[in-house]
Amino acid sequence: MKKFTLVLLPAILFCYSLKAQWSLGLRVGYAGSSLHTETVGNKTQGDGRLDSYQMGLMLDVPLGNNMYIQSTLSYITKGGQLEQLSAKPSGVYLPEANEVKLRYLELPVLFVYKVPLGFGKLTVGAGPYAGYGLDGKYNLAIRYNGSVVQSSTQDISFSGGRSGIMSTDLLVKRWDAGAYFQLGLELNKLVTLHANYSYGLVDIDAIKGNVLKNRTLGITLGVLLSREDY
């Protein structure tokens, strides 16, 4: 969170200097993410949703004819639940990672078309996004004969450029990127409501033969601090 604040505050000051040309706003909301995972030997599969949040600073750059370039620098938690698929022997203690949380600074750059309505504007946008991994955590459970006997939270550090997750064949890389889609409403002069979906195209697992990609669906409520078109 401190890292996000250090990035956000200078960005706000810079954007205020340009507010005559750009629109500026803040967003906060829900992020539901999952991991598309295929590992060597099909040991692990991510198919559970992780409920978390996102918040960010939004900028609108008008291009003319109701077209805009829109970007939101967001602090967002992604990840998901991991389902262990391999058979588990009895009579031994086994570690199992069952939930992964990855915190990113994310920046989509969207081409947005705005349709004027009586109460505001309908917006439709799409474009690429890039995410920079700050840190993360995962839950580690110790099982014996199918029952959890101990659990703890372990850190995921990206200081070396990537990080491993115990009991899985996953080795997480720092950078994420993919396609970003957005549908929203801008109510006259003040409030925004957006639904967004990001589809990870980059394999964030460093192990050859494995696939690990982010999928995130979000809903945000925002407030406009300045408007160039009102």
C-alpha cells in the first residue's frame, strides 16, 4: 500500500497541472480473480475465485468525435484458489498451497468511445494492460489423512524477479500483461460506474511446460475530480 501511495500522490499533482486538457477521477471497487493454471503432470489447477478489491487514479484524454484514451493506474489484488489434483497418500504430513494473492500496480491503456445520454454517457473501451507485481501471499496448509492439522500464511517476494509457491510446480514472475475490456456509465459531472474484465495473455509461471495466467472481473464506483467536457 505504501508503494502505491508513493506512486499515486505525484501522479495526482502532475495530472492537476493538466486538468484543463484531461479529465481526472478516482475509482474503488471489487475485483474477483482466478488463475488459469496448467502444470506438469496436471498436479494443480486453479478454478476458484479470489474476492478482493481495486482502487486507482483515472485519466481521460479526448481525441475528438467522442473518442478518448483512458488509463487507470490501479492497486489491485489478483490470484485465486488452487485445487490439488494429484492423489494424496495416507499416513504422511503433506503441505498444500490453497490460496494465492498477488498484489499489482496495473495500468491499462484503453481506446474508449462515449455515447451521450440524457443523464450522462455510456462508455465502451478496450486495450492492453500491464501489471507490475509488488508482493503477494499464499496460504499453506499441512494435511494428514485429508484433514488440515496446521495452516499459515507465507510471503511471495518478487525481489529476485520471481518467486516459488511451496507444494506446487509454480514459480511466479513479476510482470503480467494482457487484454482489458470495459463498459461503464458516467453520470453528469460527478459519478462513474464501470465493469471491467482483464484477460491475462502472459504466462506468469517461469517453469517450462507450466501455464499460469490471471483472469479478473471487476466493478468500480468512481468520482470525477475534474471534467474537460462539462
